[in-house]
Amino acid sequence: MDNSTILMDIAGYSAKRLQPLDAEVLQQLYAQCTEFAYFIDGQPPLSTAARDEFLAVPQTKTTQDKYIFGLFDARNVLLGMIESIRHYPDNQTWWLGLMMLAPEQRGKGLGSKFYKAFERWVAVHGVRQVSLSVVEANEQGLQFWKHMGFEVIRKTPPKQFGNKTHILYVMSRIVNTD
Ligand SMILES: CC(C)(COP(=O)(O)OP(=O)(O)OC[C@H]1O[C@@H](n2cnc3c(N)ncnc32)[C@H](O)[C@@H]1OP(=O)(O)O)[C@@H](O)C(=O)NCCC(=O)NCCS
């Protein structure tokens, strides 16, 4: 299997692993999602947000463990991203740090197709579970993940995000290996 391409079951779209060289195009997506940065961090995305994303890993991980996937349309325009850490927090689990679609691409089924394609890809790579966290205030995000079959495992104490504070729901789902 090509290690960098995710098969999408929807014509006209493709998904693949992004590399640090793609930071400029990813930064444009962050800029399109400025409203989400305000919602989470209370401030617009940094001009280095995309570059920083490739380098941000938990202490026990290296940048080799960071997987950022991009969703592209037929003209190769980046429409969305999934940021993740392989085998974290344990060997059976893939951690999904962020999923974000450009605002005009939301609410028409693309996100669920992109997530399901991502899950098929991680399942092939021997992963049993996907875990993530979603901020309590993100009701639409929470609904989306429930719709994708995730269950709330626990709630965290308040955490600092930029100049905002959020309680998080940690959610998990056993991946579909059919
Ligand atoms: C969350 C996100 C990735 C979902 O992608 P999407 O393409 O908008 O979602 P879909 O259209 O595939 O929706 C799938 C299901 O999720 C739920 N959902 C999605 N958007 C919703 C919304 N705005 N309000 C309520 N439910 C919603 C619905 O139940 C929908 O089911 P339906 O197809 O029966 O209507 C996208 O909306 C996004 O980028 N949001 C901003 C960033 C974010 O909140 N990310 C999640 C936290 S990491």
C-alpha cells in the first residue's frame, strides 16, 4: 500500500499525507479557518501555525510520528486536514489531534467521508483504536464525533488554549477492521 495516500470513496477527491514542504498551503487552510482559531484560542492563527504543526509532538514522540493528512479536490486545492500522532498514547491507538475543513466545505458529508477514509488507513496499519479530544464548547464538533461512533471516555480539568480556557471531552472509538 502507498504509505502516503488515503483512498477516498468519493469521486473527485483525494487525500494524502502532507509533508513540511506543504506548510505554505496548509497555512492557507488555517487562515480560512480563522474563526475556529478564535473559537479555540481566542486569537487568529499564528503566521507559523502550519510549520509549527509538523513539529508539535508529545514528549515521548518524534516528528516521525506526526501524520498530517490533507483532503484535496479535483483541482488539487486543499479543502481540509487531519492531524494525528501514530501509536499514541499507546501502541494500539492513533491520536487524532485536529480535524478541520474549510468553512464552505462543511456540512455536506465530506468530513465524514474523510474521517472514514482515515480510519480505514490506520486500520490497515494495525491500529485498534482512535482517540481524540474535543473542547466542551464545540457542540457541533462533539456531535460530529458521536456521529462517527466515538464515545466520551472522560472529561479533563480546564486547560489553557491561547488566551482561552477549555474543558475537553476525551473520546475513543474502536476502529472498523471489516
Ligand atoms: C467537524 C467537521 C470536521 C465535520 O465535517 P463536515 O464535513 O462538516 O461534517 P459532515 O457534513 O460529514 O457531517 C457528518 C455528521 O456530523 C454531524 N454534524 C456535522 N456538522 C454539524 C453541525 N454543524 N451541527 C450539528 N451536527 C453536525 C451531523 O450529525 C452530520 O450528520 P448528517 O450527515 O446526518 O447530517 C467540520 O465541520 C469542521 O471542520 N468544523 C470546524 C473544526 C472542528 O470543529 N473540528 C472538530 C474538532 S477536532
